[in-house]
Amino acid sequence: MNIDVYGTLVAASLVLLLGNRLVAMTPLLRKWTIPEPVAGGLVVALALFGLHSFAHIDVKFDASLQTPLMLAFFATIGLNANLASLKAGGSMLVRFLSVVIGLLVLQNVVGIGLAMALGVDPLFGLLGGSVSLAGGHGTGAAWGKVFTEHHGLQSATEAAIACATFGLVMGGILGGPVAQHLMKRIGRGEGSQAEAPRGAHTQAFEEPKAEQPTTAAAFIETLTLIAISLAAGNVIAGWLASTPAELPAFVCVLFVAVLLANGLALVGKPVTEHAVALIGNVSLALFLAMALMTLRLWDLAALALPVFSILAAQTVLMVVYAMFVTFRVMGSNYDAVVLSAGHCGFGLGATPTAIANMQAVTARFGHSHLAFLVVPMVAAFFIDIVNAIVIKLFLALPIFQ
């Protein structure tokens, strides 16, 4: 059964409405602060898994809007990245980046170690490590192709995509429970608002349900900036392809958006924050809904036991690391709680999952301006550069020669 692009857009919108109702009607989902797109998307994915398994019916959605929505989301992150604000939070950004790098290394150590202990090619350990988890579907697929062509690892791309899918699901599920547990450590209850730093203002993605006052002109101007970012970012990504400096398209899009926003600010024409927030949150919600409702859960069911064992261990590692490293290093306070929830999102899944996790936590417990300042830039920009370096360093080990 094939669903065209319009039907897919309708389905994604219904998934968001379903997720909203599920969270509103289910105390357990609210208790564990599960993001609405995750709740609705997983229900639909499970229903499609049932149709595939028992009725032998496959529903195929037209995912042509999924990538533009993802790129639009990253463009709005770039448009919201004020370099002066990032400089003000520079020390925390560097500290958080060091925490993130530590997890990347541990993910690969655990993955390779378990692969060797289970008697499978250690390259599967890398695929079940930072390649597909912190890297996501795009990075996983790219490295999977390299592993097949240059290292002779068969079905590497398929395994990478399955691992990234597992990470996307678990990243969206774990952020809320981890935050719930950490809130008990700092003695904070629901509705106890966090103290905002003096002079701070709400970040663009911090209040997805807040009304965003804007005008048609501001909306069109922002949409133009996003379109320029997508077009120029894809051109740059094409230039860098197959070179040592190759980067995913969304990183190039984000980079162009940062340059545009800060260039306009220098000439006294800053972007309209409300329009950026509105378009960014809509793009984020629709992208997550499409990503989760189109999950092929039967691919996860088909994972070989050794790879699934590696992913199970990585899930435990993420939870332990977030609670005992991320939380403590980032200050053992409310900001650290939100940062830990976000780290679960992109440490296993992707940047949109991290933002959704943080939105779910802050909607319940209060603002965290620092988290929404630091996480988008680290998760969307720095991590891909650092992860590429980490992966190449591991591939230089004797066991891969």
C-alpha cells in the first residue's frame, strides 16, 4: 500500500494530534515526560509492524518531505545561533562537548569489545557504536558503505540503518525517565520553575506550544533565509563530498544559516526570532512524526543477536553515563537534568530527538535557557566533526588493519 506525499503529510499531522491526546490521557507518559511525536509515532509504527507481521501488508509512505523538514529544522537552529550568546556560554559549551566526546569514545570501546567477545567482526562494534548511534542514519549509511567497499563487511549499510533506528527509538524513550530520576536527586518537583539567568530570554525551541506573534512579511523573510540556507548548504556539501573534509548536508546548512543570521545582525537587520521559532518547531514536530511513523520495526526484529546485544549494552551505557557523568560534570542542577535528557536524545538518536526530549522536560518542570543554548550547537554541529575524527582514530587501530 503506497501513500503519496499529501497522504504522508496528513498522516504525520494526525500522528502529532494522536501523540498530544495520548500524553494528555496517559499519566504514565506524562510521568516519564515522553515527547508527543515519540508517543504518537511509536503507536503508528507498532500498528504498521502488526500489519506487516500478521496481515503481510506493507504501508509505504512518501518520505520526500522528511529531508527538507529536517534541513529546515537545522537551518532554524543556525538562524537562532547568536555568536555573542554562544560566547557568553562558552565555558559550559566546552565542558558539555568534552562530556559528549567521552561518550563517543566509550561507545566505540564497548561496541568493539563486545563484538570481539561475541566472535563477530569488530567493525560491527563500530557500527553499533558512535557510527550509527551518535552519528544517526546519514552517518551510519555513509560509513556502512565504506565498511563494505574498503573492509569487505557485508550488509554493513543495512546493519547501520537498523542500529540508527534502534537508537532513534531508545533516545526518544529514555530522555524523560532519566530526567525524572535526576529530578529526585535535586529535590525539585513538577511546577517548580527553574531560575532563569539574569538577562536571559527564552530560546527559540524552548516553548513549542507558546503562541509566536509574527507577521506574514516576517514569516516570508525567515522562509527565504531557510531556503537560501538549504540551497547553499547542499551546494557546499556537494563540493565537500568524497574529500577528507566531507560533512553531512545538515551541518553545511546549519553553517550557512549561522553566517546569514550573524551577518544580518552585524548590519542591523536581525532575524525575527518569533518566526524562526514558529517554523523551527513546526519542522521539528513534522519531521519527528514522519521519522517515527515510518520506522521499519521488523528491521530491528531481524537484527542478529550479537548486534542486538551490543545495542542493549549501549542503551545501558547511555543511561549510566547521563546520570553519573553528564549530570555531575554539568553541575548536578536543573540545567544538568535537561542537558542529560538532551544527551540521551542525540547520544543514541539524533538532534531533533534531543530537542523533543528537552521540550518535554522543560514543559513540565520549567525553563532551562542554558540547555537550549548549548545542546543545539553541540548536537547539530560539533558532534559530527568530532565523531568523524574519533571513528577514523579507531579505524587506525591494529585490529582493523
